[in-house]
Amino acid sequence: MQCDVFLVGTGQTRFGELFDRSTRDVMEEAIGNAIENSGLTSLDIDMVVVANMLAEQTNNQAHLGSLASQMLPHHPPALRVEAACGSGAVALHTATALLESKRAETVLVVGVEKMTDASTEDVSTALMGAADSELDQPSGLTFPGIFGLIAQRYMHEYGLTREQLSLVSALHHRNGMRNPFAQFRIEVTPEAVSQSSPVADPLRLLDCSPISDGAAACILSTLHRSPLRLAASQIATDTLSIAQRATLTSFSASKEAMERALREAEIDRDEIKALETHDCFSIAALINLEDLGFAEPGEGIRLYEALYKGRATSLMINRSGGLKACGHPVAATGVKQLCDIGKQLISEKKQWGIAHNFGGACASCGIHLLENLDA
Ligand code: COA
């Protein structure tokens, strides 16, 4: 980092089916909560960065920078960032760059998505905009289909069983029960995951993150301090099409962003104790642990087995409930993950945590590494 950047405030709405709330409503709530949490006033915010993927398709609403800025009395400069489901992390990275370049001293980042007003068919089509329109979309694949192929290949290469995979969502649902902002606060057994409706073989309903509404906001500052220091902000990309990848069972953008984040923060991976990773589908959660270097290829399930069975491991993985239990209002997710890591580091008195957020089949990836200076 070129200078010290602090996470001074966080806020979010509950994620879920918020039929009675508009895009404007959920943004207003998340922004209000973040400002209140920061102890600053609206006037302290120099710039606004909005993360959003789908508002034109699902709500006929573009120009979200202006919409967010008008919620603050002095209408600060604002812009919108889009990187599919990774929009949140890329918006945080944009805010960091604005702070490092000294264009601004305090930046509000708000991620927002209102998806449930559209049908599942329309949302699935819109989400496929995150895949290659020439190489992936003509196949008729949806994102559950893409991750179904990835899961097939992973099972073939590493011998993962359907029963083992079910532990991933079961753990995320168990974690989500403690999160008041989560879409699903219900215990789900591994058997229930294995027996839920087939979606894209071998993935079942309870392997999939849901379609969700919600907003989350973070305030980053170089002027105002807090115990939470942003130690690294990195983004990386891969080919848009999965057809052009050397492997389906590992995402190079995650690896690259992680290596660069560790170098930027000048720490070892082992020092990181809290992870929020992008579990858009259960199989992704395993691949993420391996790509981020917390498990060998094919071994990610071991950590889930240990955590589900209550065996001690020093790592906290998707304590919030992850995308599976919290819900996945796509562009809000990356911002919400940083809110969660901040809360976890403070409440568990841990020093280092990462938020790992990606778009599409990890064609873009963002990693934010947070340090709790009080730990
Ligand atoms: N997990 C748990 N429960 C879910 C769920 C999920 N992912 N999706 C839906 N449900 C529940 C609903 O709450 C509803 O419960 P109810 O009957 O008690 O109200 C029930 O299942 C049926 O919901 P419905 O909306 O009809 O489901 P659907 O078949 O239209 O959609 C999926 C299910 C899996 C296809 C949809 O959630 C999906 O596409 N998810 C992936 C989204 C995605 O690709 N995101 C981008 C990632 S890269």
C-alpha cells in the first residue's frame, strides 16, 4: 500500500427476498448504517464508489453513482464499477486507488443488487452476461451449469464424493444461523444437501448460492483512523471463457491475487486466521481453499470435515455463512465480505483476515487483506 488506509465504518441490509424495498431503499439503509458505525458525518465523505452488476436488467436503473451520491447532502463525486459477482472487490480496489493517489481522503463504497424482482430465468440469463458471449453462452450453459462441470471434473480428478461435498453447505448454513443479516438462518444437514433438488449435475439446490437482494457499505479513509488497517488490495483476471483455461479445478486469478496480496502486506499465509471466500457454489469453496494456499489440491474438503465435526483448526472459514447462507446479491457480496472480516477480527481478537471475491468463473478476483491493530 502507498499509505495507511483504514476501514472506519461498515453497514449492510439483511440479504434476502426484499420485495418491499427498492434499489434506492437498500442503498440508503447500508450507507446510513456505515456512516453511523464510523462515527463520521456524511460530509466527511469525499467520493462514492458503487458496485453493481444487474440494475439495468432487473430494475431498469442505471447511473447508480449519481443515485448514491444524492443520498449525501453535499453530493460528492461518484462512479460505478462492474466486474460481475466480483464487482464489490473491484469497487473496494478502486476506492483504495483513489485514496492512494490522494484524489480523496475518505471514500464510501456501496455494493448493491436487487435480483428477486425478476424471474429466475431472466436473472440466470442476465448473470450469464458474466461469461463469454461467443464461447460460453451459445452452449446454453448457466452458472450452475458451469460450476456443475467444474464439480464433475473435480470429482473425477480427486475422487471427491457427493456426500463429502454436502459438508460444505451444511457448515455454511450452520455458520449462517448466527448471522442476523443472513438470507437463510436454518440448520441444513449434509443428507438434506445431498437429497435437495438436482440443479446441474452433480450440484443440487443446496449447493447453490441463492438469488438475493441487498446492499453493503464500507467507508475507507486515510484521514480517519480505526483499529482495522487495509494491508493489501489486489485484483487479478483470467480468461473470460472457461473453454480457454488449462484447468477447470483451479482458478489462476485467485492464486495470483493472493500471492500479490501476501507480498503487499508482507506477511505469511499462516498468519491469516479469518477467511471469507467466494462460495457461489459449494465446489468453489473447496477450490478457493486450495488456490489461496490453505490446502493442497484435492484436499480442501479436509478442512471442511474438521470444521463440521468440531475438530480444532486455527482457521475461521466463512463464519458469516458465506454466499450460501447469507445470500448473494452479486455486487454487494464483496463489500459485505470485508464488513464481515472486520467484525470477525474484532470479536475474535485475531490479527489478519482476508475477503476473497470473484466474478464469473473467477475471470476476475479481488482480495482484501485486513489487519486488526488491536490484536
Ligand atoms: N438455497 C437454499 N434455498 C433456496 C435456494 C438456494 N440457493 N434457491 C431457492 N431456494 C428456496 C427458496 O427460498 C424457495 O423456498 P420456499 O419454497 O420455502 O419459499 C424454494 O427454494 C424454491 O425457490 P425458487 O426461487 O423457486 O428456486 P429456483 O428453482 O427458481 O432457483 C436456483 C434455484 C438454484 C436455480 C437459483 O437459486 C440460482 O440460480 N442460484 C444461483 C445464482 C447464481 O448463479 N449466482 C451467480 C453465481 S456465479
